[in-house]
Amino acid sequence: MTNNSSSTGTSSRSSVPEAREALDKFKYEVAGEIGVPLKQGYNGDLTSAQNGYVGGYMVKKMIEEQERMMAGKSSTPSSTSSR
């Protein structure tokens, strides 16, 4: 069985269209943090390693944020249930 996500183009689209602008802003923020000279428009002068590093670091930061949110939510119900 083959994976059709790349053939349909869905892998490069966010599942929430309204999030696209925020993700683009986040991408440039991350690129600046790690020193990758990402600019609006054409970035063909960057290596695939540089582009991959930006994407990988974005994922890392999103996972860290989600873990913080989950940890905060999981501690709230236990503190209220002990009353």
C-alpha cells in the first residue's frame, strides 16, 4: 500500500488554513534563532540541510510547547480532585 499524502500535496498544507500565516511567521522566527538566512520568496540558495534544520527545529519547539501545555492541564484536574 502506498502513501498518497505526497501525491495529493497535503503534506505541505496545514490542516487549518488559518494557521498558515502563524506557521510562516514561526518559520522565519526559528530561522533567525538558528542563524539560517531564510527570506521571503525564493530561497534556492539555501541547502536542503539548512531548510531541513529549520523544519526540524520548528517541530521540536512545537512538541516542547505541546508537552508544556499537556503537563499544565494534567496537573490542574488532580489538584482540584483532592479538595
